[in-house]
Amino acid sequence: MQHEIIIVDDHLLFARSLAGLIDSYEEYTVKHTFTNGSELVDKFSSGMKLPAIILLDINMPIMDGIATMKWLKKYQPKAKVLALSMEDNEQTVLAMLRNGAKGYLLKDIQPVLLKKALDTVIEQGFFHTQEVTKALMKSLNSENEEIVELKDVELQFMRLACEEKTYKEIADIMCKSHKTIDGYRQHLFEILEVKNRIGLVMYAIKNGIVEI
């Protein structure tokens, strides 16, 4: 049985190359390729069944990846989406994850890692690189791993960090100095063993601190 994949990307050469690579995998086949989210929405509205995975570009005309994710979250909540990005932009990837994306891939991904990403989404429901969050990897590999105890103020900071707010906005909401907020952030990065804000969000989602 082959798993059906849909690609949504306005860069036609990249989309065709990606489709050719995926079609070379025995377990996968590219069912459709669309150039923006609006085409995907129209197809779903016409009765298209949900594919195994949607590879969704973030930056597209007419209806971009974030707008498409919001639509999918509302109307196709079971969709398994991997975001495609040219750059590891923290705020943009954060928005995709908060709206239900199961992970993201940089467009210069190696073929072996692409295959691993597809397999992992099919088997586990989501995919992330080690750079996104080491803590999440550990929690997947060990059912008995001890959960880190967080203070109320750290939980508040983490929840706000998951809402696409800037650190300055978080400082204002929490009535703390920017230096104090930086301290919370660095402390959480260290104890949760994550490298960036995206890793923090993935940890929060995995451990039920926030819901998507």
C-alpha cells in the first residue's frame, strides 16, 4: 500500500523535483501538486479525501502556509502537515506549529532525511529534527523519563511564548523586565535541553502545557 502525498508549493521546479523524489520511494506516491493554499482548499471543498501527508510551503501567493494551516486546523483537523521553509525562521515556524503542523523541513533537506520525515509522520504522527528539540526526542524514546518540574512563572512564560508574542510583549504582560524574561528563556532552554523557541513550543505541546 502506498501512502498518498500532496505538495503545496508555488516554486514549480522545486515541487516537481520533490514529487519525483517522493515517487521514487516505494511506500509513497504524490497524488496532487498545488501552487497555493487556495487550490488545496478548493480541492478539499470538492470532496478530495485527506492524504497521508501534506507538504506545505510557508511563503506562497494568494493563500500562504499559515493561512492554509489555520483553514486545515478548522476544517481538516486530522491532516498531517509538514511545513516547507527556505529559512529556519523562528516566528514563522512557530506559527505553523501552533496551528497544527506536525513538523517542518528546510527545502535543502537531504533525501535520506526527507524519507525519515515521511516515515516518522506516518508512524508517530509528527516529525522534528534534533535541532528543534532534544527534549522531545528523549520523551519519545523513554516512557519513564522524569518530567521537569516548572515554576508557575516559567509555565506562564512558556504559554505566552507559544502565542507568537515577541519577548518584549511577554515582558509587558508579565510586568517583568526584559532582562528577567531573558533569564526565564535561557533557564528553560538549559533545563529542557532545547536550543531555540521552536524547541520550547514543541516541548510545551508534547507535554500538554499548551494545546493546538
